[in-house]
Amino acid sequence: MVRRQDRGRSPVLGARRLALELTKRREAAGLSREEVTRRLEWAGSTLFRIETGRTKPQPRSVRELLDLYNVTGAEKEGLLQLARDARKAGWWHSFRDVLPDPYQVFIGLEEGAVAVRTFEPLMVPGLLQTPDYARAMIRGGPQELDPDEIERRVEVRTARQELLNRPDRPRLWAVLDEAVLHRQVGGAAVMKHQLAHLIEMAEQGRTTIQVVPFAAGAHAGTTGPFVMLDFAEPTDPTVVYLESLPDGVYLEGASDIARFMIAFDRLLAAALHPDQSVTLIQRIADATG
């Protein structure tokens, strides 16, 4: 069993929040990155990497920045504590041997989300996969992995799902293309169990599963899967994650987020009602195997 942080104390979310806050303080002080770099005698890329979240700064570096920006008192101490928290290892750190850095970032953000909205055209979302389904997906995926690596990745996927058992668990809204339900990943027995698991999860509070039926024709998700992560604090803007090879892509710009919000709304409009979706899943499960 992995040890979880409180949702709001995800180190990845903390690092992202710190980067945003430091950027705001620099801009409020009327300083450019070049000016800060010159005054602190830092390497040219250091501040850029801090403000874009590419590195987690040492608390002493954060203190130098805050002193330069004339940030004092409780505000300064709060940001220094945020810097200390951001450097803590998340539970996923023990799986870093099989996880690329971008995916570790995704897990850390997911850990701190209050809502997860996801669309999948081809496979069951990771948070809803059974171990056998996940194993078959990873084994048949684009990378050639040895059995130990496959099992480690299955462990990660199972560990991610523990966040749905927390008292402060995020709201999960999953929209699936009907093709997901017909693709027999791992064989009939594995798929039948997976479909039963979807029905069980759909009956939980704070989880909604909807299916876009084949009859809907072309829809707003034909360009591929995406995940939207929402956070409690207004200072933590929504993130869109697009899984791709070799690394995932993160979108945080307001215009990008707005486009995916519209796409998700259109997918909901094309999808069956949650109750009708469960009925369809059950019908396909009964016909499987």
C-alpha cells in the first residue's frame, strides 16, 4: 500500500503553484527575468526553469527571490513552506525506474485534482481499469517491456486508483466511445470482468460514466483522448493532458483550456445518459464470452 499525501499537498501541484506565485511576485516588482538573473548572478536559464516548473528550486533560492521582490512576513513564510513541500517525494517516486518524467508530473497533478474529466476513444481510462485489463494494455502497448517492468506499471496504475477511495476523492467524469466496450483487451474473460467493474464504479458516488454510441456518428472526440484536471484553488488553473509518444503534452493556456471544455461539453451532448450508458455496458457484457 502506497502512502498518500493530502490532496492539496501534492508536491507536483505545489511546485506548479510555486512557479506561478514566483512569476506573479516578480511581475509585481516590475522586474524582468534578465534583471533578476543579473542581480542575483544566476545562470541565464535558472529563473526560466523555476518559473516554468521545469525545476524545483531550493528554499534558499526562493528566499533570495522573495528578498529581491520585497516579499515579507507571513506571505514570505508561506511561499518558503510551499518550496519545502514541493521538494518532497510523492508516492510515485518509488516507481521512477519505470515512469517517464512527464507521466510522473501527470500523476502528481492528478493526485491534487478535485475533478477529473476524461475522454477515451479506444481504451478504458486508467483510473477505471482492472489489473488484468491494465496488464494486457501495457503488454500490448507501443513499448517492448520485460515481465517485471509490466508488473511495476500495473502496480502504478493500481496505486493511482487509490485516490478514488479517499474521503476527499476527486469527482470523476469519464466519457467513452462505444468502441472501448467492444475491444476485447486480454480476451473475453478479462473484458467481461472489466465491463462489470465499469458498472460497479458507475454506481459509486462522485463517478459518472457516459458512452458515446456508434449511432452518434462523428463527434468532438474524434481527434483523440484527453484528460482535464481541475483544482480547488483559483490560483491553480485547469490542466489538459494529451498522452502521446514519446512524452505527454500539457496545455495550460486559457484559449486551449476553453477549446477542450467546449469539446467535452459537446461529447456529453452526444453521449447517452449515465443510466442508459450503464444499460449499454451491461448488454455488451452479457454478450461477451
